Amino acid sequence: MHDMRRPTAHRLSTALHARPRLRLYGLLSLPLLWMFGVYLVSLAMLLVTAFWTTDPFTSKVIPGFTTRNFENILTTSSYLNTAGRTVGIAFLVTLLCAVFALPLGIFMAKVASARWRNFLAMAITLPLWAGYLVKVFAMRISFGENGPVNWLLDPFGLSGPGYGLPAVVLTLTYLWFPFMALPVYTAIRQIPPNLFDAASDLGAGTWRVIRTVVLPLLMPAMIAGSVFTFSLSMGDFIGTQFVGAKVQMLGTVINQNVNLNPPLAAALSVIPIVAVGLYLFAVRRTGALKEL
Amino acid sequence: MFHLSRTTKWALGLVAAAILTLMYAPLLLVMANSFNDAQISSWPIESFSLRWWERAIESQAILDALWVSVLTALGATAIALVLGSLAALALQRYSFFGKNAVNLLIILPIALPGIVTGVALNNTYKNILEPIGIHVGFFGLIVGHATFCVVMVFNNVQARLGRMNPRLEEASNDMGAGLWTTFRRVTFPGFRTAFAAGGLLAFALSFDEIVVSIFTAPPGVETLPLWMLNNMARPNQQSLLNVVATVIIIVSMVPVYLSQRLSRDVSAN
């Protein structure tokens, strides 16, 4: 009865019911249109722009085709050094995150009570959402000349690292740590407890169990976490700007050129895209990407 | 049986406590500093006052930025709720060629560094659309935010749909309910809390976002994080920055806490 009053809607519903493919296209069309039209097209146009030139006087882009921007990057040692430094920092940050995530994950999954476990899971998730800039600001204050780090270390006759490369690495580790800690903790919880029992019943000590049972089973989760820690470090420039003193990362150089020389900025952006792409490709076979 | 020795347990506990302290100390420092009476916040805090909070509430620039942030986050969340749910329904209920590629495409905006997304959109707005006379303005900022927010709704709704019993929908169809009726009375109530949880996460993600905002906000439009960025190098604004940072921490963390509660209540049932 209800449907009789709305014959068109009824016919549409019947037609869709009979054709699951049509239903699928209906569901997919809007999201795909957006992600393609807005995002992929923009990424593609960025790649195209990398082959354009800029009018040096007006900073207006001129369409065309030249590989000059890429040649410029590949022959300028400061760009190459910056790219190398950025990849190095990204790896170091990833490593530090993994090193801290492992004991925390084991504690949460194997030592803490159920109540504590839930509390801790929430506690390591929340800072992820406190805001990137807020955390950079907090680190800037912490490492400042009269900041709390120096205040804490002063009684021991020590002083903090100040602004510079170590502060950048520590700040990035602080920023992205939850991305590693959460999947590692989840993965440790998912390892069947009897695997731990079997290993120790067969005589393996704690470290041996961790090294030969836990770590190999954790690899997919660590890799899933590392995609974020690596990729997010590759693109950072604000953290570097505020705690890095004179340290430059790729993001710094891209940001400097966005308005002055957009094609050069576009060509420079290809480096993190390629680095992240290579990284995803290298870890694809571990099956970790399904955990993202 | 596997068991950790007392010493190992204590050592692990100490490491865990140290990590948590390091995670929260900087945030608590900023929050405490917002009540620091000093003009240039020095450590340790010598006297407390509310005067910077009062100053912040009186600042038109901060209030404007707060309004822009809320508006942007609401717009981006609305778009993300629609697109994320549609994509989740499609990927969870159907198998088709290119399914993994679609999945990757939705995750990509948060897997690639924000600067890449930002520069790509900036390039499209300024070097492609503007020369042909299209000025995206404020809408460009919302579009940028929505693009990386979709994944939040998508992930939550998809996970919930996977746990729902598909027989319920079949039963509803068999008993004569149309597609829309089934969606409205069976499917949607089933994933309603995941929909809300995803929306809250999208809001929080957009509210404190900075990198994409730098490249997509039109001239003169400041979100709260952009206001922070533009004032961070000015020492005499330090105290107001502490207040704004505290507001951002609270406004982003509360929705996430609620979202986790929503997700947990359902998995407990």
C-alpha cells in the first residue's frame, strides 16, 4: 500500500533489487567521483606541473614540457642531501617508534589486567588526536632554552639537546609513536597464548620467546605502523621549522617553493611520493598492507 | 607455561609508565601554561591566573578562527559521512574487479604525507582552476579536509557492516520491504553507532589539521591551528598560544573519547 502511492520510487527499488550490479554502481559512483575527481586528478596534475616552467618575474606557471626541474634537483647537491637526510630521519624515527612500542605492547597485552589494558589502549590513542601543531608547540616549549627539559636536567649538570637534528628526531618520534604502538599492541594480543606456553615449555627463555616467536608474528603489524611513521616523517616541515633550528627537510624545501616556483615544488613532491611508493611496494609481499 | 619473571614485569611496567609520562607531559605542560600568569611563560610556573583565557575570549581573531575551524570540520564531516558510508556499503557487500584499488584510494590521503595532498590541491586550485576563472575560495578548504576524513567513516562503518548479520537484510527483503525501507529500518540502525563514531573521528581529525589547511585555505581565512602557526614565532603571543592549544586538545580529544565509548558499548553487547 505504502509503495503504491509512490510508483516511481517503487519501480526504482524493484529495478535495483533485480540488478545487484546497478546497486553497486549506485553506491560507488559518488565516492569514486570524489576520490578520482578531486584527489587522483590533483595528484596527476601535480605530476604534470612538475614538467612545466615558471616565469621568473611574475612567478606565473607556464605549461609546457621540460625535464629541467628534475635535472635541477638531481644536479643540486643541497637538494640531494636534503632528500637523503629526510629518508634517514624517517627511518630513524620508525626504528625508535618500534623500539618503544614493543615493551609497551608486551606490558599491555601480557602483564596489565583487563581494566588497565583498556585504560592504556585509550591512553595511547588519545594523544594521536591532540593535534600535530599543538604537539609541535609543546615540544618547542619543552626543548626551549628555559624549558622543562633543561630545568629537569640542570640539577645533574646536564642540558637538553636544544633545537636541532636530535630535537627533530625526538619530536617526530613523539608525534607518530601511537601509529606504531596501537597495531603492535593489537598484534601481541592476537598471538594465541599457547604459542607462548609451547615455546617456554620447550625450554625457551623470555628473550628467546620474544625474539623467535613474538617478533616474527609482529612483523606485519610493525610494517603497517611503519608505513605511517615513515610516510608522515617524509612529509614533515612544521616540526622541523619549530624545533630544528637550521635543519631542513624535503617538506621545508617544497614549502619554500610552493608560491615562488610551483613546478619545482611539484617535482620535489615527487620524491616523497616515490619514497613512500617504493616503501609500500617493498612491504607489499608481507601482507601488512591489509592491516592499514 | 609462559610467565614473565617479577623483575621483567617490573621493568616492563617502568618502561610503560615512562612512555605514558613522556606522551602526556608535553600536553599537560601546555595546558598548565595556559594558566601561567607570566607574559612569556617560563618554567616552573610562579603564579597562576585566568587572564590569558580572558584575553583569548576577547580576541576577535581567535573567535573568528574558532568559527572557521568548526564550520570546516562540520562541512568535511558531513561530506565524509555520506561518501564513507556509501563506499563502505559497496566494499563490504559486493566483490568486484578493482576492489583493493578502491580501498587503497580511500586510505591514500592519510597514507601519503599531508604536504603532498596539500600541494596537489593547491596546485589544482591555483594553477589549473584559477586560470580558467574558477575560484574555489573557502569551499576548497572543506574539500581538502573532506578528502582525508572519508577514511575515518569508511573504516568504522565497514568494520561494523562486517560484523552484522546479512541474513537480517535478506529476511527484510523476503518479507516485502523495498531497498530503501530495508536500509532505513534494518541496515542503518545496525551501523548507526559506527556511523556516529566515524563522524566524531572525522570531526576531530579536521578540527586540528594544519598541513592541508596551509595549502588550501584562501587568503585571509584562518582555522584555529593556522592562527597558532601564524603566531608561533611571536614571543609576546606565547601565552595566548597556550590557551588556543588547550582548546584544540580538548575539542579534538573529547569526540575521540566519545567515539571510542560508542564503539566499545556495541562490541560489549
